[in-house]
Amino acid sequence: MLKVDRHARILDHLAETGSVNVQDLTELLTVSGATIRRDLQFLHARGLLERTHGGAVSTAQYAGPGTRGKGLELPMLHRSGQRRVEKRRTAVLAAALVPDGAVVGMTGGTTVTEVARILASRQGLTIVTNAVNIAAELVGNPGVRLVVIGGNARSASYELVGPITERTLSEYHFDITFMGVDGLTPEEGCTTHDEMEAHTDRAFLQSSTRSVVVTDSSKLGKVTFAGICPLSSIDVLVTDKQADTELIKAVRARGVTVSLA
């Protein structure tokens, strides 16, 4: 198992339990205690957990299903290793929604990044993004016209946000926009960890004919700090089949088309 995958598993386990110990993690990840201690120290140094004697505890309140609050926003490096299979399947289904020759808006997010990787093999698309990691995925493909929107950089999400971003987006029109979220519920709609990012996401939606939220099912049922939009502002939700059945029914009841990968 790669180090980034171990870190993602440790943080997932910590989110569920609130505390971890070295012995349990060695059994969970089938690695040595010395490896786990190095992993915990690495994550502690980056403020993602608090080391204790024999283990670690969470440094923040995680927003679990049905809860609200700011929660812990993991850096993109660690989120990219989580639920990789589900994200890839979701991305394949979402990418199929893009017609030939379309102008595509793309916010940041790990699942949106997977969509970008699939679209990189297409020809004749125009892709507009504020995510520098997505731009890096696409810049070498001569078949895609790439437009990168400037702004203030967020290290946690690799996105450029703020007034410059929003003003620039108001001058464009997209046939379809793919948006990542940190939380989605029928009642509170789409939410994210950062208020400036929420404003930028809304600017993408306001410039788009069709709006698609792509996310793995772990984000469903969560409410995070900043509201992006109600469900009435999106057309399609693409997620994986592990999504809660009752929540999906409630989302569909609000007029959103839901596709399960």
C-alpha cells in the first residue's frame, strides 16, 4: 500500500472513531508499528491529527452523515487516495454527459479531477477551470482548448477563487459544468468548507446551461461550513451505488436527476 493510501485510511478511521492506536492500525493496514508511528508523526506535523501516547486523536470535529459544521478539510493530496474506485466509476458516467464540441466548466475536487482525466482523451472540447491540478492534467492535450481562470490560490483544494475569478467567469458561458462538493443534503443543498470557494462555485453555476454535481457517496448527508446552492440550482447528481437509498429518493423528489455508477 502506498504511503498516501495509508494516510487516507488512517484519517478515514480517525474520522469514524475519534481516536486511533498504533496496534489497531498495524492490524488494519498490515504494516509494522514503526511505519504507523512514522505515518502518525507525518500527519501530526501537518495538523491533521494530534499524537498521543500510543496513538492519535482527531484535531477537529468531522462532519459525519446528517451532521452540520465546518468539519475537517483534508488537503487534496490525502483526499485523492480515498474511494478511488468509486470516484473513477462516477467520473466515467459523468464524462458521458459531455457532447462533442461542448464548452465545459470544471471546479476543483477529486472526483471532478477524475472527470478531467477522462475528458483529456476527447477532441474538440473547450474546458474552463479554476483548479490548477486539473489544468496540469489537460495542458498537454492539443485536442482540448484549455482556459484557466485566475484568482487567489487555496492550497487545500488547488483552486483559484475570489473576486477576480468570479468576474472572469461572468464573461463566459458553459454548456455543462461539473462541480465538486464537500457536503450535500436535500434540505441544505450543496456545501463546501470555504466561503470564497462557495462564491466561485456559484459563479460557475450561473454561467452554465447544465449543472452536474459529481461526488462519491461519502459526501452525501453531510453539511459543511459554506452554502453553495440549493438543489434546485443543479440538474444532475452523479455518485456511486453506495449512496443511501432514502437520501437519493429525497434528492430526486426535488427534481434532480440522479445517476448511480
